[in-house]
Amino acid sequence: MKEKSFNPFLVLLAVLCWLCAVHADAQLAAPVFQPAGNLAFGTTFNVTISATGSTAIYYTTDGSTPSASSKLYSAPVVVGCSLTLKAIATNGSNWSTVTTAVYAVTGDIGTGASHVLAVKFNGNLYTWGLNNQGQLGIGSFSPADEPIPQEVFVNGSPINVVAVAGGNSHSLVYGNHSIWTFGENNYGQLGNGTTNNSSTPVNIPAGGGNILAIASGANHCLAVEQQPMPGSQSNVYAWGYNADGECGNGNQRTPVTSPTQVEMSNGNALLGISQVAAGDAFSIALSTAGTVWG
């Protein structure tokens, strides 16, 4: 019987095949978006990203392919305009495939006591109706009704608005990654630290995070904010008329002229909120766990 010769090339080939198989088995699951893509929403919304077995997720919102130099996922992605979201996951050694989803924001509409706010799909804001307190945000205080939609500008440029709400004679909008208010301010409902009316949009600082939701009562405003730090929970800010405690800061009968964090009865901040709504002189908040606060 002839002895077979040892072929190191075949051994090396077998090892390489085995390594390739191990690498394929070790590939991470692709990121999962919630909600899934190919959806249209009327206003801003959040997308959560998860990937089993990953230690980091990177994403882009401009349609480019994500990499280790892209944004690191640490909190829900706020979608305030139509975009393409892409994400990739890693555990430090292996990478997943890229997940892609397309989302559309189509616009929003809201009303005050006697005025209307409407957002086109491109984010441009239009208002019409009564403007005696500057609630249309068009730079004038007109006692006459404005029957034709007027576009609202900031320093000559449109605001890329994704959400609107109206009070008795004031307006609250979220756009350009900021909160803007205009109109009547006798109770501090514009949130700029004064009680002076404004016929043009005033920029209102909250806590510096992403705004998830806004709402307006007759003379007070609410905003839900998500801080960008990993593990942080969303909280609620309120300002304006507070004679009935609608601002939720434990100090009734005193108007709140700047955004103030809403507190529970024990003095702790109200956290983990996803949605808010406001009545004439009361406020309601819904937590991510399904609990309603008011």
C-alpha cells in the first residue's frame, strides 16, 4: 500500500473554512426598529433600536451607511421630518448587517380659542384667525381677524415645525429642535420668564434634551423631554397659569413664567412620560408603563 503524503495546503484550507463558518455563526442579529419602517406620521415620533447580543449600535439618519464613526445609539431616535434611518450593531468583535427603514412626517394641525395653526408636510407653519394678542406669530397685533393662512418665520426663515398646540390666545410649536411660543403672555404662558406678549416666535429653553410631545391648555403649556444620556428617563416641563395647580409644581396660585419640571406629590420629578394632554386648567400625562398621571 502506498503511503499518502501530507499536504499542508489542504490543512490550511480546512482551517480557513472552519474559521469562516465560526465567523458566520458569530455574526450578530441585525438591529430591530420599533416602530418598523415605511410608515407615515402626522408629527414627531420616536424610534427605538435594539439588537440581541450587541454592546453598541450606530446609526445614521441621512441614508448613509453607518459605521463606528456614526452616532452611537443611547436614547430613542426622535423623527421630526421625513428621513431614512440605518443602523448597525457590534459586540466589539463582530458586526451585524445594516437595517434600513424609511419614515415620513406629513404635518400637524391645532387650534386655539379663535385661531388655527397648520403644518405642511415640509414643516412650514401657517396660522390664521384672531390675532389681537399676536397669537398668529406674524409680527403684528391686529384686532381684525386674519382669514387667509399666513406663513410664520423666525429671522426671515421658515421654522421646520413638527408639532403645534394652541391656547386661548397663545401658540406653542416645536420645530428646529426647539420650543417656540407667541401670543398672549399675561400668565407666563410663553415661558420666556416675562409676562410680555409677543407677536413673533420666542425660543423657549427646556432641559436641553429631545422634545417628545407638547400640549397646551387655556393658559398653560406642557412639554415632554428626553435627555440624551444613556438610561435617562423622559420628564415633563410645565409653565403658565397655575391657579389650579395645572403646572404640577406643588405651588398653586403662582404663575410659572419659565419651564419648570413637574413633580409628584412626594417631591420627586415625574419621569418616564411619553404623552401629555391639557384641559382648560388641568394636565394629564401618560407614562411609558401605561400609568396616567393628573
